[in-house]
Amino acid sequence: MRIIGVPMDLGASRRGVDMGPSALRLAGLAGRLRALGITVHDDGNLVVPDRTLLADTLDARLAAIAASCGELAHATAAAMRRNEVPLVLGGDHSIAAGSVAGSAAALVERGERVGLLWLDAHADLHTPGTSTSGNVHGMPVAHLLGLGDPRLARLSPHGPAVRACDVAYVGLRDVDPAERAAIASLGILAFTMRDIDERGLRPVMDEAVAHVSRHTGGVHVSCDADWIDPAEAPGVGTPVRGGATWREAHLAMEIVHDAGVLCAMDLVEINPILDTRNATAELAAELVASAFGRHIL
């Protein structure tokens, strides 16, 4: 496994998620993984632009994020070429435009596609033209599909990093009208919290994992900590009530591990400024361990 930290907060309006990688390391993430017998290499953090030195414009933020995501894509692809699993620690969710592009590039070299399992309260399917906030962390899925700003939409050297038919959302509960229309027009498989309430997490996750692994060479799991209910995970960038419980979150990760398809993972949007005694990072570190094989018995 290769841990790559990306202390990025350029894609969000609220400050603090740049400290997420440090919070996860302080929660003993590497030690939890090594206890499972996993060889862990931690590359430290990529150097990202200082937000205070950038012009306060969307174009300046997009350019800086694209440069950092390009570097991240190279790092993620290089890890996969070494048969390592990249574990990317954010930072805001805009970094997934780079991490998933890197996974896609490595798999394309093997003649395969990447599947994308997006665990998030939000669809992150805006483009700069549809976003009312201008927050780039609400755009990575669109960029991975080849939409939006060309600097982020073309990070994969072989066209769009991901096909819409290889994407599945789980846990949506805050989706804007433009994103609803895009999900419908693109035919993306999407499960909301109502689906989980009505059907239960196990059948939803089973269907989502089967969908993203059906015609792909591996699944990149991109997990925003806000998909968990803020009662369990208060220290997140954009909390939304009504998310997954502590036990549902662990079950989701256990299902991912049992499927044996995980090729890369992001854990993003932890904001220690809003947290209590690093509780959200502690929970996130536990969830990563479950995704990589920690079990009760």
C-alpha cells in the first residue's frame, strides 16, 4: 500500500480540510493497517499551492487544483504499476479528479477500465458552468467523465478517466437540480439514503459493487467523510444530517473488502477545526482498516 497525502483546500469555501491528512496520521492509520499484515509506505504529502497566495478567482483555483491533481494522478498510477494500492488522504474532494485519473491510466495500460464507487452525501457532478458556489470540490465526478474545465477533465491521457456506466453513488442526500438532471441523462447508478432506508445497506452495496466491477479491472472507492451522519462524524467539510450510521459505514467497507475488487481508495473532507478530539479521523481510520480486511472474528 502507498499512502499519499494531499492537503488541499482550494476546492472548498470553508477552510480546514487541508489538515485532514495529518489528522488521519495522528489517528494511527498506518499502524492499524500494518496490524493487518499490510506493508505500508507513506510518501508524506504532495506540495499544494498556498491558498493565501492565489488570486481569489475560480480560474486561478481551477489552474492550481489541476496542477496538483496532475501530480497526484502520476503518483497514483505509479503506485498501481508497482502493484501497490494507493490510499489518498485529503484534503477536499476535488483531488479525486487526479487520484481516479491515475487509477484509470494504470488500468488502461493493462487493457482494462476503472470502476468508481462514490460514497458521499453529494453527487459532485457540477461543472464550472452549472455551479452556483464555484466550489471545485463539487465537480470531480463531472471532470472524471470528461466534462467541465479541460484542465481537470483531461488528466487521463486516454480520454475521460471514467465511463458513466462504470460509476455508482451510494448515500446521496444533498443533490442540486443540475446534478439530478445529469445523473438521469448520463444513466449513472445512484442510491440515495432513502434507498438505504427502504432496502438496507447490504443489498444496496452489493448491487453498487457488482455494477462498478462488472466490466472493469478494479474499483476505486472515493469516500467523503460526510457520507457518514454528522452525529458520528462531526468534523467534515460539508455536513448533512441523515447519513450512514457508524455500523452501516463499517459494513459498507467490509463489503468492499469481501468483494476483492478494491484497487485504490480516497478518504477526504475531514476538517479537524470542526471536530471533537479527532473523533472523525479516528472513525475514518477505522473504516479504512475495515476496507482492507479488519474484521471482528
